[in-house]
Amino acid sequence: MNTKEKEPAQWSQETLLGMGRAFMESRVLLTGTELDLFTLAAAKPLSAEQIAGRIGADLRALTILLDALAAMGLLIKQNDTYQTEPSAAQMLSAESPASILPMIRHSADLWDRWGQLTHRVAGPREKEKSMRAFIGAMHVIGNTLAPRIVSLVGSAGARRLLDVGGASGTYTIAFLEAEPQMRATLFDLPSVIDMARERVGAAKMLDRVTLVAGDYRKDPLPAGHDLAFVSAIIHQNSPAENVAMFRNIFTALDPGGRIVVRDHILSPDRTHPKSGALFAVNMLVGTEGGNSYTETDIRDAMEKAGFVGARILHPDTRMDGLMEGFRPR
């Protein structure tokens, strides 16, 4: 008998977070099979409009789904048309003799049952939906990423930071640690500002941070800043909402001031990085008009708001894409 003690698993934050998000690709595949997209697009390339017409789908929602399937490699996207990848067609088309479509559709039937697992084990209980839980999750993600993002932004010379939707202050603190002469304004909803006060206070930086409660969709942003940072916000908005937000930020910046956006930045065909295409589906099911955006989308919104010189500072790999623009002097 082998008595050697089993070594404990060495889990990493990224591994566990990836495991927690694995359901996203599963759900996209299951929805693709439920809509029979792989059969429809097996024989020849079809546009999103053609597929929507055949199945009676919402065009915007269907396009986001098709782009996610293309990002996963199950569809091939070319010239705004989609065709099932040949090896996938052999298994996912209803017309293929080797099709496993019935089994995948059976997995779709199991989806709702597995969604009840917590209820089955622990009994009925209210799901935690508090803002505090969400903001805490954003800190977990940002805490290790923030120093690298601040370094990529290159904040040297900036003296007044405006952190739009700054949550509990993860990025504000990182900027102030990097720039001892900098002061900051953190702007977020009233329910979030108390959490920001706790975290910024724990970092002993309340004397350098002005906490302002408000809603950037309705309220003017405080003026007098030379750097505005917008982290993981634009994906929550529609294109028109982003233009309106950028105009609000434009007014809050001094002439010559800089805006930096951190978010997913999709490739022109909207299929890379895969995490960004999948996140677009997350915004489809979680917001009214949110999406993942391309460099062109973000540049157009900045320019409509009055910014110039919009360009990518860092390509996106895991929502670490960075774009900057400037308010003219």
C-alpha cells in the first residue's frame, strides 16, 4: 500500500477565478445548440442578419452571441459572416451522422437543475446582492492588477486625479502611492462612498482624497483635474451613454488634461481576446445596453465628446486594455 502523503493542491487566484467563470463558455455553447446555430451555419457562411431572420432573434443580442462563439473557435467569422468550424460541424450539426447535438442539448436541460444546487444543499436562502459584495469583488480583482496598470498609465507629472466610478479606492490608492505629490477625487454612488472612506482611511490617505457622491449619468463631475481614470465602466454603458460620460469628464478636465480608460478592447472583428467577447455576453444578460468595445468604438466616443489623440496604451489581455485621449489646450 502506498502510504506517501498526497501533496496539497497549489491553487492560484487566477486558477480559481477561471474555474468560477467556466460556466460562461458552457452557457454560450448550450445556447448555440438550443438555437441550432451550428446546423444553420454548417453548409455556408451566413450574416447575423440572415441568421436572425431565420430564427426570429434580436439582431444585437444574436451578434454578440455569434461573436462569442467565433472567439471560442466554434464558428469562423469572415467578412461579417459566420460559418460553423468544420470539425465542430461534424459534431454539432443536426445533419451530421456523427452529431452529438442531442447530448449537448441534454446538458442544456440539466442547466436549470444544477442552478438549484445551493438551494438543494442549504435550503432556501436569499442570494447576496449587496453593493458591498460587488465592490469587494472588484477590489479582489484590482488589488493585484492596480500597480501594473498605474505603471502602464505613466502618471508622472499629473497632480489632480479624477477616479470616475472609483469604487472603494483600489486604483486611487495605487496612483497616490506611485505619485507622492498627487491628490485625488474619487467619484461614485452615495452607497459606495462610505466603503471608499473605509479603504482610503485604512491606507491613511484621506487627507489626499476628496470623496464625492453622485451619479455620472446625471450629475456634473468636479472640475480642476489633469488626469481622469475610468476603470471597468464603459462596458456597462451603451455607446450613447459612453459619449455622454466622456463629455462629462471632458468638462471636469483642465485644458491639456488626459483621460485613460481601462477595459476590454476588442479586435476589429470583435472576437479577440476571447475573454472580451465572452464578457460582451455577460453585459448582454446583465445590462440594458452594455457591451465590450473595439478601439474604434472607444475612439469614436472620445472624439464625439471632444477629446483628441485617442490611442491604445496597452492591448487587452484580461481587461487590462488601456486607451488615452486628451482635452485640447
